[in-house]
Amino acid sequence: KYEYCLAEGAAASVVIVHGFTEFMRKYHEAAGYFLNQGYNVFMYDQRGHGMSGRETSDLRLTHINNFDDYVKDLRFFIDNVVEPASDAPIFLFSHSMGGAVVLLYLQLYGNEIGKAVLSSPLICPRMHGLSRSALMKIVEHDARLYGWDAAFRHASYFNPNPSFEKSSDCSEARFLMNLNHRRSDIHYQNSASTNGWMRETLSLYDRIMKDRRTEEIPTEILLITAGKDRVVRIHPQTA
């Protein structure tokens, strides 16, 4: 599923690429800001999120067979929705998992993107004391027993009554708005990752940090890092 709004005489087209377990409705406020500043805005629910297609019948889970599928989806969206609607320059605005998708996309098509914003890109998740190799062995072990599309053993499911005080959201109003969206429809309630999603995510560090194509990206990038991020590691963002 996707949405877009066009501004008269737009300076650029901003494509919003959301994060893990997010959905485009969460970004309606941000879309309004971009539109009021004279930018076209394009949004879509990434595969396995919101109202888009799933690769597992359990709507509580977020699963992907290959992280490159996210990149291919972004390419398809730009080719078939963004470019036919406007010939304005294309900018990418991304968060968390969306930031990893955008970095991989820029490795391939950076010369076609004018600017990109990476908000807390998911180059490497926090692993709470485990090494990447140890966590990968756990994931592979569990996948042999239960399957790649089974829930990761430490995955957490949607909590309809979370505490705002323990959340990382910047304001109570935004926290409640997103929570109300999630409560209203089961398609917005996926919170748990699968073994397959974890395998693909744990592989991102090598693909992004050790691939020289990242160093050669020609796109102008604004990197935004959250100092108290509890989900992704900060060091790889600033290395």
C-alpha cells in the first residue's frame, strides 16, 4: 500500500522509508511538514508491515527471506509510482530499518538520488552483551529446529498498554497517536521478528560497513543519531 501528495512547483519528491514494525500512517505528521515546505511526499508500507503483503500468515511477526527484497521494493516504488507522478529530484527520508534499506539502495543507485536523511539507521542492532557471531549461531540453531519464519526467541509481541514513561518517543501526543493506530488494526501490531529477519539484519553490518560501495555513495547524506538509542548501536553510524 502507498500514498502520495503533490505540491505545486515541488522542489523535490521526498520518499519516506519507515522503520521496523512501523507503517506510513505514523509519518502523516512528517509528511504534512514536507508538503507545507513545498515538497512532494511519497510513502509506502514496507513488505511485511502495515497493509502491504506478508511472507508469513502470522500478522504478529515481521519476516523477510532476503533483505534485498526491501531494496527491490523501494526500486519498484520509485520506478512505478514516484517517477511517473513527478519529474522533481528525488530525496529519501528514512528511519532505523528504513535507513539500512536506503544505504543498500544508495550503493546501487546513489547517482539517481539527490539527498538522503538517515535517522538512526539499523546498521547493527544492540545485542545486549552477545557478539554478532554468537547471536547468529543461536538464530541458525533455532531456525533448524523451528524454521526461518518462526519467531526469534527473544522477540517481543505487541503490548496494547505500554508505559509512555518507559518509551523512547519524543512526546506523549505522538506516542498516543501511534498507539491508537496500532490498537485500531491488527495489521499495525507486528512487533516480533522472525529468525529469518534476524539473520538478514545481523548480516547488514558486513554489507554496509565492509563494502567499499558505501564509501563511494555520491548522494548528500544527513545522518541523525539518537544518543540514548536502545535498539541500534551508535558506533557503526559514526564510524
